[in-house]
Amino acid sequence: MEKDKVLTDKEQIILNKLIMLFVIEKMEMALTEDSILDICSVKNVWIKNYMDCKAIIHDLVEHRLLYKIGNDEQDGKELFALTYQGRECLAQLYKRIPLSMREEISAYLQANRLNVKSSQEYSSTYSKNEDGSYNVELKIYEPLATSPIFTLNIKAPSRQSANEAIHKWKTTAPSIYEIIYEKLINID
């Protein structure tokens, strides 16, 4: 495909679907919907329209090119991975993605794979209480797990404290989990 060629709407939709399949294959792990959206249309503009990107995920599932792992509505932790048909489709049509774009995607994913993996394994949220304090919920997921293996709820006195806990969580989660696990679980 030439760089200056204007694509029809149908060609652009096909290209966007191939880009998404390519991204998921190159990540070499199942991804949450948020991670896919973030990679494809927030941090990069490989798929320019966020809502189109969201629709493509579900269209690829409907056509059995992607499949969902888990369905944990409470945590919103559905993961998406390529099916055999998705891999075959991409193998046949990946050359429709311009080489320069494939190289850009590959370089970005190689540089950011660990960040994406970490963002999927360690999640955190907070909510305000009536008394002005904040409940902070910190979670750890195993790869391909849709429910957390560890959840820690703490009460923070201020929004700033809640934000600090959330920012520290991604780097301290493994060591906190290890300490608590060793203290509570007898490994004989």
C-alpha cells in the first residue's frame, strides 16, 4: 500500500482490524480492552477513532478472530487473545499493513511491553468516603487470570495520600505481596 494512497472506508476498516490483530500478536500476551484501546488509539493513532477501536475489538470477537478470557464484570478484567483463525488471517494479510507502520508498531510494543504487562497485573482505584477520607483498593492479577489473586483495601486520610498509594503500588506490589504471603501462608 502506498503511503499517499487514500483508502476507502472499507479498506480503512480492514486495515484497522489488521493493525489490531498485529498489535495483539506482537504483544505475545492477552490484553484487556483498556490496554488495547490505550495502545491503538490513545498513546498512538494507529486507529484514529477511539470508538471505532472499541467496536473493532467486539467485531473481531464476533467473527472469532479474537476470543475473551474470563468474564469478571465486577473487575472489568476480560482479556482478549488471538484465535487460531485470527493468527491465520493475520498471516495471510499482514502485508496490507504498510511496512513502516509494522516497524513502528513493533518498536513501540518492544519498548513498552513490560509497562503494559505491569498495568494489567497491578490495578488500583480509590473512592471518597462521606467523612472525607478515601478507600484505596489495590489488586494483583496473574497473567491470564480474570480475578485478582490478592486484594488490599486501605483507608487514606486524603486524596493526596490515596494518589500516593496508587502511584507506589505498581513498584511495591510484588514485595508487599511476598511479605504478606510469607507471614500468612505456611509453605511446608
